Amino acid sequence: MNCVRSRLPALLAATVWLAGPLSAQEPDSIPAQEETREGIAPAIGECTLRWRPLEADTRSFTNRDVAGEHVTHLSGRYLWTCGSATMEADSAIKRDGPRQVELLGNVVYEDTIRTLNSDRLLYFQLSDFIIAEDNVELVRIMDGSTLTGPRVEFLRAVSGIDASTTAPGRPTVTFYPETGESREPFEVKADFAVFAGEDEARFSGDAVIVRSDLSARADTAYLTREDGLGVLWGDPWIEAEGIRLEGDTIRFRSENEELEAVQAIGGGYASGENFEVRAEAIDIEMGNREVEHVWAYGDGVGEAISGTHLLYGDSLHFVMHRSQIDTAYSVGDAVAIQRDTSFAAFAADDAAEAQAEDAAGEAAGDSTAARPDTVPAESDSAAASGDPADSAGLAADSEAEAEPDGAEGPELALDGSMNWARADTLVAIFERSDETATDSAAASAPAMSQLILAGGASALYRMVRDSTATARSSRNYLVGLRIQVDFEDGQPLAVVGEHAIGVYLEPREVFGEEESADSTEVAGDTPADTTATGEAAGTAPGDSIRALPDSVSAPPDTSSAPPDTSSAVRRSRRVW
């Protein structure tokens, strides 16, 4: 009994010593404690974990968990080191079983490539894996790039190991260039971020990229630092230097802190202040923070809008000046259309086209006999020239015009509602303007100055030869090897063809003949009959323009007495 009583004070003293403050265990001169795995060879990059107090008033106590492993609780700031990594916090919990350290409160971590601050950090010694949570801020030492978010996971920096960093919870990443004078950053936000080494980054879940010269958005983004490559997919779009690009996938290259090239692959759509382009694939090249070239190509027909002009082709190339079209090239089934008013945007056009198709389907039974907007109007006039070969050639070409190859091609109206030209290749030159947009007014669309067509060319253009005689326009239709259309103030001035044949029509007023109610009786028809005949022939009724056969050259001199044209009118039966 006495023996038992004599041992109790000794056991209580031992318990008090184990639970007492660490400063009471060791004097300040005692070296840092360390932990190693005895009898086991160290793994690649494995380090020895050491810790020591940074303050005099620190405390610790140790107990055992349900598995019998030691768990040590430490209060006060301690410095933990493992290889090149250092960690410190207001308190810590060290678990010997899983070889894990949990740091709590004002955590500071640093290794050879990054620094980190957070409210909580878990370090797993066996795998060198680190999880930081709550108010995380990670900074890349090399360039100062930062990541902020609720959680970050990574491997301790070890030479020879390709480390990966992940950040869930919609982090914000700010990238700074490694070199350059301006050090202009760009910011990325996404639901989830993964960094492979120091060069690649992947973002998923509503990724948003913002820089002073660009903004972009997509479901997923992939960025590389070494070559400045970026890839966006999942409803992506990007806006840069006054142009917006959309597609199934978007690729861009940004070197030397400037955006150099952007590409849309699949369902490409590009729009600027005064133009729109749509094609399967679109490439944009930039220089000095301006759009310099735009290419549109791929399966199907490419389309481009600029003001009153619409261009089609298998492939399109635009040379830009101050983000406006300077010269346009169309290769393969090229078509150029000009209307009196600006074209609607593609997006609005799609909805209107769908409605028009529905309405056209309901009225299809009533319109099969007469389609004046799409049926050629030149065959009768060619017959008036008396040359069967010319008549057959124009008729064959007119059939081709009325039914363009492929369902995606445009319908070319012959009722005078638009100017159009088509060829294997066309070059459109626009007037260069130094006008720039302001906050209060947008710059006007550039006007076309010249259109050149080569290879199987044909064109139908309206123009007013003598505004003092009539306000109505003439009609000039040409088919030839090469056609050139010159414009003045955006309106056609002259149409010239090489190895060409065509028809030229002018209003009666030009020849000194006044339009009257019985003017059509010269052809032997009543006005009602004439209208019906004109519709059946594919012409637009209500206009009285005479046909001049073999009119490839300039129109006749009308200063002299007008010729007797009743026979010509009787032969052609043309009423406009």
C-alpha cells in the first residue's frame, strides 16, 4: 500500500511534464525537433520535417488517437521546414499516424517557386501534398502572378518532378508577363483551374479572360505561357481591337504582350463596327493593335456584309485599314450584291429568313407560275438582236443565274431591286477613310470604289446616265471573261467588259419620249396584258425602259434626234 502511494506523485509529475509548455521542456538553445522514418530509404525528393518555436510563449501537449498514434497540439507560432519549403502559423496539429501537419491561423508557406497565405493548411509528408483553404492567396515568385480563391492544392516544389496545382471554387488568376516594359497583366476567372508545371493552365466552367486589349469567355480555356497560345471551346467568343469573333473553337496567340492572331474553327462569325463575316473558319491577323487581315474559308459559302454590300465566296480575304475593309478578295463562286439600304445583321437576317420561308411555303402553290425576282430577264432582249447564238448563250447563262449552284448560294434578283455581279474570282476595292468612331457617332461604312471580276463573269447594274432627263435608272447586264465596275460616291458609274456580250436598257425619257398610259400599246398589248407578259418573262412590270440590242459599247448619242425605236420595242416586247 505504501509502495502504491509512493508511485502516485511520480506518475502525476510525469503527466504534468508531458502536457506542459514546450518552452518549459527545452531551453531556447535546444535545436529544432525533427521527424524521420527509421529503417526506410527516403523517396525521391523526400525531406526531413523539422519544427521549432518562433515565440517564447508556446505550448504543446500530446495524446493518442483511437488507433493509438500520437497527436500533438501546438499553440503559438512555429516554423516548419521540409527541404526548401517553410511553413508557419498561429497553431498546429501534428498527427504521427498519417504523417500529417495541420496549420491554423495566418498561415504562411514558401518554397522555391511560390509563396502562399491562407487561414488553414494541410501538409501530407508522405506525398509532399499540400492543401490550403480559406482566403487563399498564392503568388508565383518568378513574375508575381497571383491566384486567389477558397482552396488550392499542389505538390511541394521538388526538382525533377512535374508539379500540378489545382484550384476549385472559382478562383481568380492574374498573369503577369515574365518580360516586357509595360508588365500589363490579364485576369482569368473560372469555376476550376489546373496548372501543369509552370507553363500550362486549364480553366473550366464559365471561364472569363480580361485584358485591356481583349476580353473572352468560354466553357473551357487552355493557356500556355511559353508560346502565348490560348484555346477556347464551349460557346466561346473573344473581343479585341474593335472586332468580335465567335465559333465552336477559338484559338489565339498573344506574344510580347500583344494579341497577334485569332482563329475561329467551326461556325465562325466575326463582326466589326462596319462589317460582318460568317464562314466555317475565320482567321484574323493583327499588328500594332489593329486588325490587318481577315480570312474566311471552309466548307460551304462564306458571307461578308459591309454597309450596302454583301460578298459571297468559297474563300474570302479582307485587307483591313483601321479595322475597316480596304480590299476584299473572293475566290470560288464569288458573288457581290449591292442594295439601296444597308443589309441587316446576320443574326436578324436568320430570324427574318425563317419567317419568310414559312410565308413562302404557304403561298408556294400560287407563285409557281411567275417568279419575277429570280427568273432571268435577258433572253427576250437577246432574241431581239436577231442572233440565235447570242440568244441561246444569254438564255443558258440566265438559267444559271436564276438557279445558283448549291442551296447556300444567294438568289440574284432581276427586278432591279439590287445590283449584283458574279464570277470565279472578284476583287472589291473600297474607298479608304481615316474617319474614326467617337463616343457620340460611329464611323460610316466605307464605300466601294471599284469591283473587278474574272472568269465566267456576269453582272447586272443600275445607273442614272442623265439625271436631267430622268430620275429612273438604266439596266446594264453583261456576260464576259472579265468585267470591271467603277463606282462614284458608292454608286455604280460605269460597267466595262472584256470579251463580253450583254443588254443595255434605258428609260424612254432619255430618248425624249414621255411615258404615257398607252405607251405600251406600241408593242400591241394593253397595260394589263403587258404586265402579265412581263411577269411571265421574268421582268419587273410598271417601268417603260426600251431594249437596245448589242449594247456592250457605250449607249448611243442621244443629243441628236431620237431614232425611230417602235420596231425595236415591237420585236423585244420589253416593258419596264
